[in-house]
Amino acid sequence: MAAVCTASRVLTKKVLTAKALPAVCQSSSRKFHFSIYGNRDANNAKVSDGISTQYPVVDHEFDAVVVGAGGAGLRAAFGLSEAGFNTACVTKLFPTRSHTVAAQGGINAALGNMEGDDWRWHFYDTVKGSDWLGDQDAIHYMTEQAPAAVVELENFGMPFSRTEDGKIYQRAFGGQSLKFGKGGQAHRCCCVADRTGHSLLHTLYGRSLRYDTSYFVEYFALDLLMEDGECKGVIALCMEDGSIHRFRSKNTVIATGGYGRTYFSCTSAHTSTGDGNAMVTRAGLPCQDLEFVQFHPTGIYGAGCLITEGCRGEGGILINSEGERFMERYAPNAKDLASRDVVSRSMTIEIREGRGCGPEKDHVHLQLHHLPPQQLATRLPGISETAMIFAGVDVTKEPIPVLPTVHYNMGGIPTNYKGQVINYSPEGGDKVVPGLYACGEAGCASVHGANRLGANSLLDLVVFGRACALTIADICTPGEKLSPLKPDAGEESVANLDKVRYASGSMRTSEIRLNMQKTMQNHAAVFRTGSVLKEGCDKMDAIYQTLDDIKTFDRGIVWNTDLVETLELQNLMLNGVQTIHSAEQRKESRGAHAREDYKDRMDELDYARPLAGQEKKPFEEHWRKHTMSNVDVKTGKVTLKYRPVIDHSLNEEDCTHIPPAIRSY
Amino acid sequence: MVRHSKLQKQVLSLYRQFLRAGQDKPGFLPRIRDEFRENSRLKKTDVMHIEYLYRRGERQLEQLKDVNTKQLGTFSKSRET
């Protein structure tokens, strides 16, 4: 046997070539068998002849496992460690590389540093921003906890921008108002110049090092270990040495982020692939409201990089080719600081009507050069640099070319306000899935409803990350004995991994991914039409079937990025099909989901007219409800159910709920 | 007799530590032995590679020593007849 070993094979066992499986199934439908010693006994190292491929699996036991180490994941992980739980944090990226680091704008909290403020006004703004699809108990929880959360961050050492008297500087942001919408623009967004996400993530990471959480960095979570409808842990692939790891625990928290990469042009990192949503879908649980994809108004034209809403908060304006501040026509009160979906739609209409800028008239301009350069340098240094690098524009002299770009996913894994994942049935209502929690962009509590207000996401991360930790601390005690798990749990994930590793079809991963991204971009954009959506659904179903024909090139197991990208593509596809099917079914316009053929919002009562004498429409006939989507992973078929919105707050005396009304800015 | 080089002594010491750490947890010893036997085929002069494997081994040893790591199993696919 030659001593020459290729780099990819030396570090694993000798892998004998796997013969193709015959057409007839073997007696057991399971392809992989689990054993402690492989096919040898404890002391004898001889390998039996019957083995063709072996995957070593290391079993770990913890009190709690957090998947994802972004803002929400880190907050949950060290919150659990603080409560005394033995916690593992499994992440495919180093914590400070998670996409939270790219957030620019800020965190909303009713601290009242710039003018008098009340968290109930923030509650009203968020409910209105969500177009009355948000669950008001979760929104009550989040907005009431907001000031405490920001003060906690400040105590952790987050370097907020300060006012003259040393208090946290708060800037204006989209959709924020005083006195329930009647008191003008509110200045509620606490920020760190325009690099709030970066500071937040680094502060949380630094804080998390004080606690004894075990970090498993560059471990790609494959699937949840579910047994009898209960979540008993996670199975993950260590990218560094190709070993499989099963993390058994009583509590699993999913904080894996969004899935912006289903679209061709997005502000998200390449790693935003919706892994958590896909893991939950494969476990047979529903995802909620995936059709609501936020298009951020100001992404750089061409590059797709984000220009924060804070620019408009500091006084920047959007202008069309005629030099007109067109937002005054679409949102007379809030103008450029209207809610993001309103601004995105306005920009798209301007471009469609021929008033776009540039040689192809396909974008608009964001003007900042009318602001004092000193203010731009102190409050907006990051975007000044971004605009120079990605658009070649000096913000003190020229406007930035911008276009609505996919930015955030309001939908995700359905949870209650405590962070526990729920499943819904019309007879039984909301039922908690034991052992499973979700927070951050991956979760849908739902605080953002049909549209998210700017600067509410970072707040969502810290509040619900902490909420998951508190709920787990309430329900369980550290050191509890784990319930037994079947020895071959996770076999399907390993079988899928093996299949993808040796895939030899005809289409490359990059080709299928590009097809999916172009289809989603063309068929499920800012404005959606029934026929275009239907065509998109059929195309996405066809592309889903081509996943069986995929081809990968790297057969190794160590740092096989081809394998990991293909697994990420499988996750993206599950998210994409649910998004477009849910969008096609929802026959109304609400929040970020704007239909050309159904331009109005369809609630149980028509709020445009006086309510007296109107009859409530039955549940099946109106659209003020959450979409719950399930996918049959083998066929790619999407089934949809609907769940009512929670309209009562946590405490009606403290904070009355807001009844639906017409949403105008 | 040819004495072990410093690097060889380090690798042997790592092997000893692995064997000690893997004694109480089921399933680790056969794999530890296999990995070390397999990688012993590397040429003595391939220092970069050996050092990379050594660093990786140290990290894996830390994980093995951790009280939360319980056992090593294998998922094996049987060869089709």
C-alpha cells in the first residue's frame, strides 16, 4: 500500500468504494446501521468485510443546546449558562461572523432620552407596522422589555453613541411615532453610529466568554433528533474533521437566522440559508408566514449591500430622476421615514412609471449631501465607506443609487411569546412542542407580523434570546436526567449526507441555486401577481425535483464545502417553495406582501368604513391569519393551514390591545 | 539506536493521553488506534502535515476529555451483494 495519501483522505478511515444499491430494497429500509464498535469487538481491531462506508458519531449530553451563535443565539446561550445549565452552542460560523454583525441601524427602546416616550407608543407603532398580523401579546412583551434590554446591553459595555449630556443617543427611524401616531416622529432608535449590529455582536460575544458555554464552532447542524413529537437534540457535522456529532439535550434552541439567499439580490451574507427553518420542516413541524419577505428600500444598486435606514433618520431623502422628493406623495406625514414596505413599493412604482435614475432608469437616488459633513462623519461613517467601495460615490457630494433589496424574513418557526415552538391544529389550538425553542430571525413570535419596523430586529434578538433562556430555566432544572433516545437516531440525516457526498447526477449545485434565485427574484418580488406567482410555483416545484439530479465533485469528508453548500441548497429550497406557495395562496395585500390583483387588505371587518352594522366574516373568508406551511420533503409538495392572530395583550389594564385600522403613514 | 525526534515524542505523548482519556468512554479506543496507525504511514519529513494533525488531535483530545462527551458510535452502510 503506497504511503502516498491525498490530503482529503488521510485524516479519515480508508473509505472503500460504495457499490450502487440494487433496485430491490434490502430487508430493512434503513441504509445505515448504528453500533458502538462498528463491525469489530471492543478489543479486536479487525474490520469485517461487510462495511462499505463508515461515519464515526460522537455523542454528547448537555442540559441545553443552542443552534446558531448570532445575536439571539449568544444571548440565549449565556442566559442559559448564567442560570446554571450545561449549555452547548453549535454554530457553522465563528460567533462574530454571524450575520448580526452586518446590522447597521439600531435598537428601538422607549428610553425617552430625546423627548418624552412611552413603551405603549412603541407597542402601537409595532402593531401598526405589522399590519395587524403580529401577535399582540408577544409585541407587548418585547416593547415592555425593551428599555431594560438596552440598559442591560449598555451595562455589558456596548459603546452606544451619546448625546451631549452622556445619555444614549436615539435617532429617528421608520414607522416610529409619539402618542399613538398623533405626536409626530419619535426618536427611539438607540444606535452605535451606524454599526450597531457589529457592536452588539462583539459585546455579546465578549460577555459570553465569562460563562462556561461549550462552543462547537464550524459544526453544521444537519437535523433535529425528534422522538414521539419531542425534540431530544441535534445532529451536526464537524466540518473540520468530518465526524458526526449528536448533541442530546432536553432543550434545543434554534437561532439560525433568515434565508435571504433564496433570492438573487439580497443584503444577506452567503451563509443566510435558513437552516433552522429547514430542520423544523424536515421534522414535520410547520413554518409560519414565510411569504412575508421584507425588501429594504435602500440596498446599493448592483452590489446589494445595505445602506441603513438611519440615513433617512438623520435627514437623508429619496429622490427620483426629476429631483423630486417623491415620498411626500406616498406618505405625506412620515415621508421618507414611512414603514419599509411602503417605501419599497413607492420606489418600485416610481421606477415603473419611468422616473427612475441612471441610464436604464432602474433605480432611485438617496441624497445625503445636503447634510453637514460633520454629522455624516460622526453618525454615518460606515455607510460613507460602503457607498465609496461598492458604488464609487462620495456621500458628501453625490447621491447613492439604491434599489429595494431582500433583507429580512418576517416569517419563521412559530413560537409563543415565551419562545416555545408551537404546532397548531384547528381543534386543539396552539400546542407546545416539548424541548424545542426558537428565537431571532429564525423564530416568528410573531412580533413583526407582515412587515418589520426598522431597528426592531436587534431588539427581537436580545429580548427573545433572553426569553428562551428564562423559559427553560422556569421549566427545567440543570442536571436533569435525559430521556432515552433510540441508538440509531439521526440515521436519515447521515444517509442524506452520504447521498449528497457521492451525488453524481448532471446538474451542479451552483446551477440549481442560480435557477432558484432567479426564479424567486422574478416571480416573488416587491409586487406580486397571481399568474406570475403561479408560474413561479410551478418553476420552483420543477427546480425542487432537479435536486435529485445533483452532482457534487468533492468526495472527501474533511472541509468539504461542496457538500455543505449542497446541504445549504437543500435547506434554501425548502424555504423557497414554502415562500412562493404561501405567497400564491394569500389573496390580499398586507404589509410586505403586495398583490397587484388583490390590492386591498382583507380583514374580518372592513375597517375603511364605519364598523357599526358590519358583520364579521368567518375565518375562512378573511386573511388576517397566520399561514402555517408544511412540506413533504420527498415530493416537495407544500400544504398550508391557517392560524388566528393573537389579538389580546399580556395584560389588558397595563396596555390595551390595538384594534385593526387603516394603515397609512 | 535511533532516538525519537521531538515531534515523534510529542505524537507518542498525545497517543498516550488519548488512550488514557478514552478508557472510560465506550467506542473511542478502536478508533483512536486506527487513526494513529493510519497516520503513522506519513513520512517523517512531512512535518507540516504532521503538525497539522497534531494540532487537530490536541483539539479532539480536549473534546474527548470534556465531561459531556459520552461515547463514540458508527453509522455503517453495509456493502451490497
